[in-house]
Amino acid sequence: MIDKFTLHPLENPVYVRANLATYEQDGVAKDWEVVEAYDSVAILLWHREHDAFVLVKQFRPAVYLNNQDGITVELCAGLVDKEALSFEEIAREEILEECGYDVPLATIERVTAFHTSVGFAGSRQTLYYAEVDEAMHVHQGGGIDQEQIEVIELPTAEAETFIYDESIAKTPGLMFAFLWWEKHRQG
């Protein structure tokens, strides 16, 4: 339950910086509000034994502004904020922290990369794919620190219905990942 939700000016940002971009386009002076944000990784996890996608459900304050619920269903994901680690290593770490699966690094497959929030941030997200099974399940997941992440499974047979269910807040990256899986992995 969310109570006392209030917006405040951002004074000492850790993960994003808001700026006003000024520029000329074809000789016309323009400006646009932009946010500098970290790039990220996202991982489509497929549970072989359950024939289900492993997803995360969590509260997102920005979504709360739009739907007064704020609960999203997403791919396992995380910021690229550790310079000493490769993107694949960050993906592996996120899978372990958020979902509780210890996935061998060599089995994490890069799918593609794309830009998100292009109207104001334009950060880049790299999508990965990994298969999991119960032998890899080492803890319940849920994230670290104060994260409150619920790990859920969505049977693959329900993926298309899920994509078109507008009552569920989800990301375009998740929907793309399901369509990629349908074309490249299923069958």
C-alpha cells in the first residue's frame, strides 16, 4: 500500500540528471528537457521445467503518477553502473539478486540493444536471454537493500494475451522479448 505520495524537486541526484538541451535544427533555435540516465540490461528468463517466463513485479513511482497503482510486470533488469563488470556479468548478477537463479555466465545470450524513453532520456538497454531450471534456483530472489521485488512466472502459452492486456503496466522491452522468443526459441 502506498501512502503520502509527494513529488519534490531533485536536489542531489544519484541515478539521473535533468537538463535543458538547447540546439539549432535547420537554423531554428530549439530547446528540450532531457534526463541523463544510466544504460541498463534486461534479461528474458525462460524456465525450462515450467515452460514459463520468470518475471519481476514491483512498484514504480513514475507509473504510480499515471495509474495510481504503480505496479509493473517487467523483465529482470538492472542499471549498468559498475564499470568493472561486463554487461553480461551485470545481467548475471541481476538474475541472482532479483530472481534467485545462479545462471552460468556462458549461457547468457545477447539478443540486441535499443533505446528507451527516447522522448526525454534515450538511455540504451541491452536485452539478454537465459534459460533456468530448479537446479539453478538458490534463493527466492526479491532484490537487494530496500527493493521489494516479487518474482512471478508467466506460462509461455499466456504471453500473447499478456502482451495485449492493457490493464497490466509493462515495458515495450518485455513485449518485444516475448515476440523475439516466439520467433527464435519456441518450437
